[in-house]
Amino acid sequence: MLTGADHDPAARLAAAERLLQTDRRRLVTAYASRGAVPAIRQLIEARIAARDTAVLPLIVDLFEACGGEERIDFQVYLQSFGGAAEAELVRLLSASDPSLVMRATDALAKMGAVTAADTVAALLRHEESWVRMGAAHALGEMAPPDAASQLVAALDDTAYAVVNAALVALGRLRAPELYEPAMGLLDSDNRHIRKHAAMALGELGDARARSALERLNEGDADSGVRFMAGKALERLNRGL
């Protein structure tokens, strides 16, 4: 096997090629043992270069099995296949591991997988706030037709990080539906929300927000809010 006595790189690569066809799970086990990492990475990268989708199931298995930076590496591999990887990534949105769900969401967003947007939007109701946050960011990146209404609803989330993510996404979309709720959030008790609401209004570019942003820029108790309100005013000025 790959982790046996034979340390010849060419022999290990050949063994990995054989296992890809006959026993993919052994490759996952061999990767976990660490001795086979270079051969398996070489195999994957060669198949990606050849646009060979036969390697996709192995990449998905390793994406699920690994964590941390390695999971991000396998996410990048999956993204390189575009639509061919979409079904597997959508399947992983219902995984029990929240970090896996978040990485799959991010991959779909980076791939521009608009057909997966409804499934991603459902994650705005996930029990983990950081999964909800990731879903909000993803919808802003995907920009499906009904993203604005879904993101406006997320502004009522109990976690301020989710509210902030929805504000960022709505600002990115320059959604007119953003104006009224963002104006209301300028008076939030949470300084992070006030800051992101100001930023979103600057992105939106609606001159009606000018006086409220001037008020924050001149008199908010938090320096970060004052700074962001000033930046938002600069964006409004550039838009005139």
C-alpha cells in the first residue's frame, strides 16, 4: 500500500492511481496516515489539470474528512470543477458538521452557483449563528433574484454578526429594500450594527441617508461608527 515499505514517489503515485479506481476509501485512510499526502495530492492535481471528473469523489471524501487549512485546499480543488461539483456541495449543506456546511456554502458562492441559492437561503434559519452569517454573505455573492427579501428578513436575527453579514450583502447588491431597515439600524444599541448599517447605506448610495450619516459622523459615541459614517458620506459624495 502507499504507506508501506516502498518509498519510491513514482511507485506511490502508481499505487494511488490504482486505488482511485478500486478502493477510494483506502486513499482517504492513507491520506490520514500522512505518509501518502504528497502522492495523493499529486494524483489529484494531475487529474484536475486533465479536467478528469473521476477524481471528484475522492476530493469530496477528503473535503469531508479533513479540517482547517486542508479543508480549504480541497474546497479550492472542488471549485475548480465548477458545476460538476455543485450537487455534492449542495448535499453537504445538510451535514452535521457546521464548519463543513460553512465551507460548502462558501464554495458554492465562489462558484456563482445561483441554482443552489434556495438551499443556501434555508441556512439563514440554521441553529448555528456563524452558519447563518456564512449564508448571508453567500447570498450577497451569488446575487439570486430574490436575495434582497431573504437578506432583509435576516436583519431581524438575534446574532449581530448575522445582521452585519446581511447588511454587507445588501450593500453589495445595492438593494433598494435596504434603505428603510438600515436607517432604523443606525439607532441600534449595538455599535457593530450601527457601523455596518452606515457602511451599507454608503454602498447603497441613496442621498436620503446623508443627514443621518452626518449625525453619526459628528456625534456617535463610538469612534469606529464615526469613521464608517464618514466613509459612507464620502461614497455618497462621489456618487453625486
